[in-house]
Amino acid sequence: MKKVSIIVPVYKGEKYIEKCAVSLFEQDFDDIEYIFVNDGTPDNSMSILQNVIDKYPNRKTNIKIIHHKKNRGLGAARKTGLENAISEYILYIDQDDWCELNMISSLYSKAKETDADIVGCDYYRNYPNRQEYIRQDYLNKSEDNLSKLIEGELAPFVWNKLIKKDLYTKNDIYPTQQITMPEDRWLITRLFLFAKKITYVPKAFLHYWKGNPNSICKNINNKTWEDILWYVDSTKQFLKEQGVYKQYKDSFLTYNLSFVFRFNNNLDTHKELINFISPKSKKIKYLRRTKYWKTKLNWIKKIELILYFLNLDFLIKPGRIIRRNILRIKFIVQRTIQFLILGLSHLIPREKNIWIFGGHLGEFNDNTKYLFIHTVENNPKIRAIWISKNKNTVNYLKNKNFKVYYQYSLKGWYYALRGKYYIFHSGLFDISLSASGGTTKVNLWHGAPIKRIRFSTTKNGKIVPLFTPSLKNKFSHPQFYVNSDFILSTSKRVTKYFAEAFRVKENQCLELGYPRNEILSYSKDKIMEFVEKYEPIETKKLINKLKLYKKVFVYMPTWRDDGRNFIKKSDINFEILNTILENKNYLLLLKLHRYTWLPVNLNQYENIISIDNQLDIYPILPFTDCLITDYSSIYFDYHLMDKEVILFPFDKEEYINKDREMYFDYDEVVDKELVVNNFKELVDVIKSGAKSTGVKNNLLQEMILETKGIESSKEIVKIIKNL
């Protein structure tokens, strides 16, 4: 008999299984049995796992791989693992998590020292850009721990608990296949009740990964609520059968409310779900005990819930009207203060060697990013400072040794008030509207336009209301009405569009091209140097992956103003597309706008990758072969590399009528390019390898090629220095 069996269900885990397995095989504890249950995974998870196993010959004899012929679900995979385990203790690990290398030795030592049935520990909650330490405060008595577990004060997971196998088998407790959520809670509740001794190691050993889009916790639907109802009913019945329901009733009913608050923020839905899941939980004493009441709910939501719990629903609607008016007053006061600070900021002397940079939503991206890097690398006398309202960006740039400050920090305010030049690519809110008085504002913008923008945005021949000058618009949306001193342009034709769109004179437009496009002309070795120095590791990994394919397509459609699901209207069948790509060893990258909704889980497809919005696409583009787009400015940028372009304007008429009219007849573009109007035509082009028409496109010359070859960053810096 082994001392510890580690059971890992595997299903669509190719992105994570290597890291997980390595952390398990590197444990500083020898007497481990490893059981991997292949739950019918369709991806490369098992081959990746096998490659890892081959690197650990000393572990091979202790590894079992069990195959399910088809996917049966997490509960079934865990049950299979448990039935085949031959160790004294059991530890379940999820494929997308990983462990500290002393996890097993620490938990097993504690188990033997205390003769415990269960040993718990703290854990880390890991996100793409941060890590949180989650402490678990266990108590001395097992019944007290069960109360804390039921109420939600202890994590109900199996992966941070080493559990005696006998506790499962002697009490006939096995993972359930009835539900996918909350399967762990259902299982742990039973184990805690029968455990004679529960102990705890106050250290974090398990890294719980929260960046997996396939996670059960991120896919909430009607089945989820049915599962929760099943859990509530079955657990209540179990507690009654064991004669302890009255003892744990308050804790049980409290957590039933927590289910409702955890997965939904709408009060009307709360009412429906409370009645559906646990009507007896509708008491203020249970409401106030939930951690969501204590930590997650604002005072307005609390008042509405109290009224609902007191059956005073009729007061909620007038209360919301009052709230809306309070919020309006709050907005007016805040905006007035902003304008007062803006006026006062004109009085503060500015330093010409302090240049302030910022990106849309506080992110480090687009033209501003590339000009900032150039300025830092080549102009040591300029104090180039990035200001961001995104703390993740601040931390990222600090790690790159850049001067960066949080927008609302004292230093952020100080430099925003002292810098002479504001350089941005969207609007003044990229840095600070309030502190911008007396600055020279340089708007680098983010694309040579096809669709109309800003003050030239029209629908049915009329300027859209947002850009119709009025006192209300100027007060509510001042970022659009504070003019820039300079706008970066890519050609004389674009200058005419920008002069109208931004309400500036044509001589305020700098026809110098875009800093972000400079990397498109770099050698691939130089691009990789840039990636190593400035990009996250995910960019390098993706580029290396692209090299494995015969041809790489990148689909980059523009967004739709109303946020509608236009991908569905395109009739793209990702399953068919993936099969075609796989047969030809092609790859398709999807780089969608942050406001584009993609209601499809692409992780199930080997040859289609959806690129995270946080990744900069420009260092990746030179490693692709063909662009697929519609009305996006990427059309012009991509042509700078003389590569293939496919236009896919399947909804052109709807786009023009519902979203934006265009600066020119779209046929100016279409007539000179390879065009597909539906999914079938797109598939035919990909299968046949059809290429662009080769017809000279004068529009490209007039929109972007005029400035091709200009060292944009260098010229912009030179102009600003001479102001």
C-alpha cells in the first residue's frame, strides 16, 4: 500500500496539464501513487501528459492512466480514480491547478502526527495578473469545522485536503455523478460529518487557477441552478438522516442564500432563485450572516434586500427612483469638481521635459505604448511617465522598470499636473481630464478609418446625438469636446477625415504614420528581441506555436456599436472550419474587439485560437500569413507587410444602417481585394488557397502608404521637442 494517491481527472486540459503534472512529479515525497483519469478528452492533454511522464522515469512505475471511452464528467472521473487507488490517503487535484513541492510531505506528516482523517491547508487563488492568499481558519472540534464549512467560511474543495481513503470507503461516500456544481461541497459535507479528527496546516500549498474559461464555476446556466437545488435537497435529507439537521440548520440556510448572491446580482432574479432553491432561507438573520452581506453588497443593495425580506417590495421601485436622482446629483457634483480642478490646473507651471503617456482603459497598448518605449530608449533627458488607472498595468510596467504611477495616487496627480505634454491614443481620460489644463495634447489615435468616427459619425446622414454639440453633451462627455493640439495622421486623405472628426485644422494633423506599425517592418529576430524585453511570456509562446503551422490566418473584425452577436450572423461553423484547418495544417487566430461577444467555447478546437484582449497583436502579425477582416483599420496596417488580405463583409448593409456610415464607398476597397460574403465562400477560399487579386489599390496609397517608411516615433519626438 502506498501512502498517498493523487487523482487527477483530465479533460480538455492541454493548456494546463503540463504545469500541473510537473508540480506533482517534483514533490519532495516519494511514496505517491499517481492516477490520471482520461475522461474522454478530445485534445492533446494525454500526449502532453505522456511527454511529461517520460521525463520522470523514477515516477513511471507509480503512475496509472485510466481511460473513459467517452466523457462522463468530473464526478465520474473522480470516482474511477478513488476506486482504483491503493493508498492510505487520497488527494484530488484539478488539471488546471498546481502545487507547492512540499505539499504532500507537509500534509502527510501532519496527518500521521495527529492521526487525522482530514488535513486541510490554505491555498492561493491565482489570476492571470495577480495572486491572492486564501486563509482557512479551522477550529479544534470537528463539529465546529462542519458548521463553518456548511456556512461557507471554509473552502468546500477536495483539492486542499488530504483525506483518509477509509473515510470514503467505510462510509460508502463517493463523488457524485448527479451534479457538476457544487459536487465538491456535496462530497466534503459528508466527509466532514463522519471524520473523527480534522486538522490543519496554516500554509498555502495549492494554486487554484482562476483563468480557465472552461471552468465549471464560469459557466452558469439553468443546469447550474438545478444542480444547486439537488444539492440543497439531498444535503438537507442527509443531515436529517444523520439526526443533525437542527444543529446545522442556521448554517445550512445561510449558505443557501450565498448561492443566490454568488452567481447573480439582479434583485428580481434573487427573489426567483430564493423561492426556487430555499424559501426558508428568506430571513434577515440568515441574510446578515452571509459573507456576501458582509463584504460584497453595497448599502443600496442591502436596503433593497431588507425590504424584500420584510415583504415590503412595493417600496423598492420608488426607492430606485430616489436612488437614480441621488446618482444624478452625485454625477453633477463630481463633474463640477472636475471642471473646477481643470480650471485651476491651468495655473500650475508645467515642465517641458516631463511627458505624460496613457492608454485606453489604463492599458499599455497601441501607438502610445510604442512611442513611450522609443522615448524611454532614445531620449534619456525626457522624463517619460506612464499614468494608468489600471493597477495591473502599473505593476506590469514597474516590473519592466518603467516610470509609471497609478492615476489616483499622489504621485500620479503630481506628474499629471506637472507634465507639459499629454500623449494618448483615445481621449484625455487615458491620462486625466481634470489635470490637463495648460498641457499640449498629442492624440496619436488608433487607426486610419474606414468607418466614420467622432464628430463625423453619422447614421442616415445625420450626426449621432452624442456628437451633436450641446451643453448637456459638453458637460456629460467633456473628453470629446476638449480639443487636441495635434492629431497623428497617416496621409493627406486621412488628415481631411481627422480635421472634421476631431474639429481641428488640417495643419494640426501630423502625417507621420503610426508608431505601432514600425514593428511590422522589423526582422523577425528583432521582433523577438522586442518581445523578450517588453511583452508577456504568452506572446512569445504564441509566436513559437505559430511556427508549427503551414499557414496562419488572423481574423480581426471591427466591433458593432450595439454589442450584438454578429459572429452568429456570420454563420461561421467553427467545427467545420477547425476540421479544414486541421487537415491542411493551418491555424486561425481570432483577435476580437474587447466589446465583441463570442458565445462559443473555442478551447475545444485544436486549430483555432482566440487571442486574449490583453495581448498586443502587433508583434504577432508578422508571423501570420493572411488577414481576414471587414471594416477595421487593421486592413490598412496589414497591407504594409504586403501580405494576403481577405475581406469578409457579410453584414455590410446592416453595419452601415445600424452602426456607422463610412468615409467612402466601401466598394473602393472591395473592388480591389479578395472578397467573401458568406461562410461557404470563406471556406472555399481557405481550402483552395486563393490569393489576393493583385490589382493596384489606389486607396491604400491615399490612406496609409504615403507615410510608409517614415520613422514615426523618431519624427514625433522631434516635433514635440521643438514645440
